[in-house]
Amino acid sequence: MIKYILKRIGFSLLTIILASSLLFILLQFMPGKPWDTQKTDPATQARLEDEYDLDEPLALQYIKYMGGVFGFVIEIDDSAVQSVDYQVIPTFGDKWRGDKQPVLDTVRVQYPISVSIGVRGLILGLIVGLFFGVISALKRNTFWDHALTMIAVVGVSVPSFVFATILQYYIGFKLQQQPFIQNIPILGDIPIAYDIASPSMSRVLPAFALSLFVIASLTRFMRTELVDVLGSDYILLARAKGLNKTKVIIKHAIRNALIPVITVIGPLSLAILAGSVVIEKIFAIPGMGGELVSAIQNQDNPLILGLAFFYTFLYVTIILIVDVSYGVIDPRVRVSGGDA
């Protein structure tokens, strides 16, 4: 088991390195610099490029960036590394636009907001999706099965930002709900919007919009798995022996159908992360998603790299947890993974 976990961790680190490197390379192909649109004179442009080390060789810029990913503060000047410090946590320098504060400070403020919304959306999607999937499988070929299947198809087909726009218009505007942004200062100076314990509808809508794709996907997946399990020989044998139907369904059928569901939590988490970028912009949530969109529009490379890294780290961490959990639940995966 230890060998399996170490192997998963190794693959996760490699994924983070490759994704970070690819993003750095792609940003080099973006045309222009953020100050090009401000009609700055050549002397000012040269000063800015020197301030942000853009006049240094690309290889040194890459070393400085990758060092920051792993917590190394690398100073470069005159085409050479001048100093190296270590501060444990990742560092991505200062923002190019706006208040020009350290990227890490921006992430510290917005990271909890985005995570809290994503976690609520994922939990809501898991609970409702699994429930709908079970009902659809147990009521197969009935009105409820057809209705839930139709809802699932619509949920998978329509993007989450469309649902978000509809919810915002009809519930937020038509029903004149409270404003969508209600920051509650807790945990020090970090403004946490949309507190998970709050019953306010204005904090439910973003999570609900994010959860719709998860609900639809899990409904279809759980229905398929549970229908297969209910037709298995051991379930039929248990029913033939006269065991209580409810006990057979809960203790044996649903329990075994849930094992494959773990594998789709990773991709669904990615869908939540991707959807949160647009959802936060629609609901004007001061989270990482909206900030990432603004950073791309402003060509603020340090902020883009920092936010994209934390999105990558979140996703890879979720996949790692899912892989390890699946290895614990199903020994066959653990054995094959360790021998591969």
C-alpha cells in the first residue's frame, strides 16, 4: 500500500511540473505586454522589463518561475542567478497591474472563497445525484425513471453558466433577493463570502448552479451501475433466499454500486473547478475564477501563473485522494498499481 501511495504522489508531482511548464511556455506566445496598450515611451518599457526580469534569458525566467513553484525565491540579474532563498510556500512575485501586491496575498484572500463554493457545489451534487440515480434505478422504466433521465440529459447538455444566468435573472432579479455579494469577515482579515452555514439564497445560487452538472452526471452513472448490480447473481441469490428487499438493496446493491462512482469524482471535481471560473464572474464573486479571467484580460502573467498553479494543485490533489481511496476500497487496484 505504501508503494502504491508513493507512486501516486510521484505521478502527481510530475503532473504539476509538466502543467506548470506548459503554462509558462504558452504565456510566452501571448502577443505584447500589458503596458503596450498604455502608449508608454521606450524608456519606460525598458524600465518595466528590467523590473520584472523580462529582459533576462527565457531559461533564467523559467528557472525563477519553477523555483517559485517549489518555494524558492530566486533573484536574477545580468543574465545570472544572484541569490536563492527558501520560504516553503510557493511564490510567484508581484502582480503587474492594479495594486501590484504579491500574487500569494491575492491567492490567500480568494482561495478560501473559491474552495468553499466548489466544495458546497460538489457535496450538493454528490448527495442529490446519488439519490436521483438510486431512485431512477429502483423505479426503472417508470415515470420517475424517465423524468429523472430527461433532467439528467438536460443537465449534462446545458453549460453551468447558462443555468447560472437563468438563476440570477429569475431568482436574483425577478424575486428581488438580497445582493449576491455579502462578505462576512471571519478567520482574521479574510473575507469569506457565501458562508456554508448561511441559509441566505444569495449564497446558495452559485453552489446550486455548479452542482447541476454533477447531479446530472451522477444520476446517469449511478443508475447504470445500480441496474447492473441489481441484475447480478449474488443479488438474485440473496433475494431467492428470502432476505429483506430493503436490506439487500442498501447493504449489498447500493454499497457495491458506489465503488465505481469514486472514479468519476475526480473528473466531476475538474468540472466544478472549470465551471467556477465563469460562475464567479456571473455572480460577481471575489474568488480565484473571476480574478483569473481579469488577469488574462490584463495580461498579468504572474497572477495568471499563480492562480493557474493553485487550480492545478487543487485538481491533482483531488485526483490523488480519489486514487488512494480507490486503492483502499478495491485491493485489485492497489496490487496492479504497485506492480505496474
